[in-house]
Amino acid sequence: MWSKVKKWLDTGTSEEFGFIINTRIRTINLAAMVGGSASLLFTILNFSTGHYLLGAHTLVNLILLGTLIYFNARHNFLKGPATMMVLLSLAFTSNGILFHNGMEFYVLLVVCLGLLLFDNMRVILLILFINSILFLVAHKVVSRYAIQPSIANRSFINMAVWLVILLLCLYTFKKRSLMYLQRLELANKQLQESNRSKEKLFSIVAHDMRSPLNSLTATLDLLNNQFIDEKTFRELSSLLSNQTKHLNENMDVLLRWATSQLRGIEVNAHAFDLCIYIRDILQLLAPLMEFKHVRCEAGCNGPVMVFADTDHVQLILRNLITNAIKFSHTGGVITVSASCEEKGKVWVHVQDNGIGMSQDAVNNLFNPAVIQSLPGTGNEKGIGLGLQLSNEFVQKNGGSITVKSTPSKGSIFSFSLPAAPGNYSS
């Protein structure tokens, strides 16, 4: 029942119109539905008791109120409702004059609806002017020309219905307006947090991502000006190569983050063996581990079948394993494992015995308002978006991510992915 009522209230609304216009449409629909229900009841009552002329008038009111909803459904929000409001005012006035039943007070309700519906001051003043004249005229002549006095207590009932419609419309409009203000306040707060995050991000990019380029440029200038020989340059090349790789990874994360913010995250999931990708990522990062003298132990002999987006999974794995290397000490050990630990889910664990984190740092890892960019044990630079992007990718693929860390003892990053049908692990 309520779903049908809500459908009628939403007649003519659209996401394209925005919050304010949709609120006005719903308010007019509410007034038309409540008033139309009362008109329908009185029409049946009047015809059944032999008050045919009065019944004809209430039937006209019902048709005019229904036409209001029709114009909303046709997205005619100005000329149609304005015409109907004038006709309704005339109908209410004539009803009040002829039957002395208090219907002339409904012209005041039309004025209130006009204030809610229209922004054009000329239209509002015109409605106010016309309805004021009609109301005054009705009060002057109602006691003289009543040709068929209404049923006993009908004036009281009409006034009660008028008051109910007025209060419902005002309450609905006020409630929707408060909701709109709350949304604006929330959006403003989110915008402020986003701006602070972007300002911090730009400062990180300006500092941390320029350093490798400056080092490379300075070294090349020294070589070109023959201030260093080729032997010294080759000795520096491994360090420069490592910095350039970090720069490339950071650029990749930054571009993916920007794309996710602009277009959203699209998931192209299919079944694949997770262990193959873990081995590929470890092979890709082997030079980095060799440079820091970090050893990796893989606990994934496969196959471990998952159902996810391969591009997303590769970024997640590369991010977590790179971070484990970044925050490991020389001679550290990293463990990467994957297994189907619970029905329908595959869990991946990336563990290191590096510098670890405090609980406060863990709590802020995935907070979009807090961008953390900490240097690694080898002074490696980052931009602080990798973990946030990884968390978004994990969630979009139907998984979750957890972190356990102890200062000076290391961290364990674990994330889950949906297991592919028929998945098994060995």
C-alpha cells in the first residue's frame, strides 16, 4: 500500500531536476492526493444523499486536483499548475458562496502552494491578488446567495481537511528542506576534507616525486660536463635506477587513483590462478629485494583460483609487497601466502618483520582524509595513496582487508577475494 502511495507522490520527479524541484513536485502531489481523496469521499456522499449540485462541484474539484498530478507527470511545472490553481480558486470560491460550507478558505491553501511552487515574484503576486479578491468576495456574499446550505457540520469538516492539508504540506516542505540542508552540510564537510587531502597530496608529489628526477638530472649534468667518469656513473646508476622505479610506481598509483576519482572503479572479474600473479609480482620486484638484501618466502604453490579483476589484483599485490620491502630492514624476510581459508573466500597474507606501526597509524591507513607518506628504511618515497587505492579495489571486488602491526616487529596485511567455483589450494 505504502509503495503505491509513494509512487503517486513521486509522480513527475526525476534525478535530473534536483532536490528543490523534486520537493516542490512531491508537495503539490501530496496536497492533490489528500484533497482529491477528500473530494472523492464527499462526491460519493453528496450524490448518495441527493445533493447532486454539491456533488457535481466536489467532482469538479476532484478532476482539477487530479489534473495537477497529470501536469506534474508531463513535467509541465509552470503554466499547467498556475492555470489549475486559478481554476481551483474559482471552484472553491463558488462552492463556498453557493453552499455556505467554508470552501472559500481553500483559496488560502492555493496561495500557500503557489509560494512553494513558483519563484517568479510576478506569478506569486498575481496568485495572491486573485485569491485575496476571491476570498473577500466570498465572505461578502456567502450569507446572501447560498442556494443550498451544506449538510450540518460540513463547514467544520471542510475546515479540518483544509487545516490537515496545509499542515501536511508545510511539514513535508520543511522536512525536505532540512534534509537538503543536512546534505549540503555533509557535502561541504566532505569537500573541505577532500581539499585538505588534495593540498597534502600536491605537497607530497611536489617534494617526493621531484627528488628522483632532480637526482637523475644532476647526475646526468655531472656526466655531460665530465665532472664524473663513466665508472662512477655506473656505480650511481643502480641507485638512480631504483629511484626511477619508485617514481614509475608512484606515477602509476597516482594515475590509477585519479582515474578512479573521475570515472569510478569498474570491475572486470573472471576466474584465474592467484599464485601465477603472486609469482609474477615477486619476479618483477626481485631486483628491488636484491638491492635491499631482503628475502621473500612464498607460500603459494597453487593453483588458488579466485574470481576478481586481474588488473586490480596485480596492483594490490604489487602495492602490499612493495610496502613490505620498503619498510623492511636489510636482511629482512617477507612472507607472501594465499589459501582458501574459509568457504567462498581466498585470503592473501603479506607479512614482514620491519619497522611496524602504532595502532593509531593502523587506524588511519584507509582514511581518505589522512594521506600518510612515510619514508622507507632506505629513504624510499611514496605518495600515500597506494593503500587507499588497494582498499578500494579489494572492496569493489567483493573482499575486505585487515592489518595487524607491532612497532619494531613488523606488519601483516591480509585481504580476501571471492573464490572461483571449484577452487582448491594445495
